Amino acid sequence: MRFAITTGLLSGMLWALALVQDAAAAEKSILVFGDSLSAAYGIAQSRGWVALLAEKLKQERPDYSVANASISGETSAGGLARIDAALARHRPAVVIVELGANDGLRGLPLGQMKANLGTIIERARKSGARVLLVGMKLPPNYGQDYTRGFESAFAEVGKRYKVALLPFLLEGFAEKPEYFQPDRIHPNEQAQPLILERVWQALRPLLR
């Protein structure tokens, strides 16, 4: 009798473990790894585009969840310093890399930014994740050479590392002040659905 109870208990434990493993396998994580543009700076977290993405996934791709590891003010160097921990914690199937804007606003060397983004991509891919790189543009007051170099940097990195690229996160409304907070840098709540649509079009092919 004791042997039968032990065997039954073991079978139950194995069955429960299988259910947990199946559930974990069924839900895949999308890691959003960015700066204030993805951290919902100045607005409610629930109204940011990442939260809107989570809602959209529940409707269209419930096998995916979202983890937001974005930090306001983050540079590509800061992202590089914490990418390994983020990958280990979330074990994502897809990583959205939205970094570089603060490098540009601070006038940091573009060569170093490209190297940082490249290493982040390499580490994400090594972990088994697919990558979407998100590009940005700078206002013209940073000088023609720098702004052009900054914009082209994302395409160069995307091409070199053969990853999906969203060329410009704010495409379609960047010149419209009504979609920005008073600082004219951070999109307001009304802009978040527009950002989501841009990201979704680039992200959807990566959701296998």
C-alpha cells in the first residue's frame, strides 16, 4: 500500500510539472529594452505603447507576453551594461532594442553607439532571441553631419547584424507638436497608439 501511494504521488507530481512546463512553453516573452520613449515617461504606464502592446497581444497573440525593461535616460552603454541580466531574467523569444536617442541628444560618439547596439544584438541572439532594432532621428540643430550619421547608424547596424529594423519610431507625427509633451521630446498619451501601430507592423513578422 505504501508503494502504491508513493507511486501515485510521484505520478501526480510529474503530471503537475508537465502542466507547468507546457504553460511556460505556450507563453513566450517579448522584451522591450529601451529608454524613456518606451518607459512611458510623463504619462501613466498603462497608457504607454508597451502596455498597449500587451493588450493587443492578449487579443491577437495570447501565446506572447511583454516584459518592459526600459529606463528613462538610458544610453546604449547603459543598456549594454544590463542586457545580460535582463536576458537571464526574462528569457525572451523576441527583443525590441529601442536605444540610442540619449546618445544622440548628448552628442556621444556614433561609432561607440553602433558598437554598443551591435553587442546588445549579439548577446540577445546568442540567447536565442529574435531582434527588432528601433531607429530614431535627431532635430536639425545638432548639425547636418551628426544628424545624418545618427540616422544612418541604425540602418548600418541592422544591415550588419541582419536584424529587423523599424527605421524611425515616431514616423508620421514627429513634426506635429500636438502629439508631444511640453518638452517637445517625449510623445504624449495621444501618440502612443500611433507608436504601437509602427512597432506592431515591424514586430508581427517575428512572432512565430
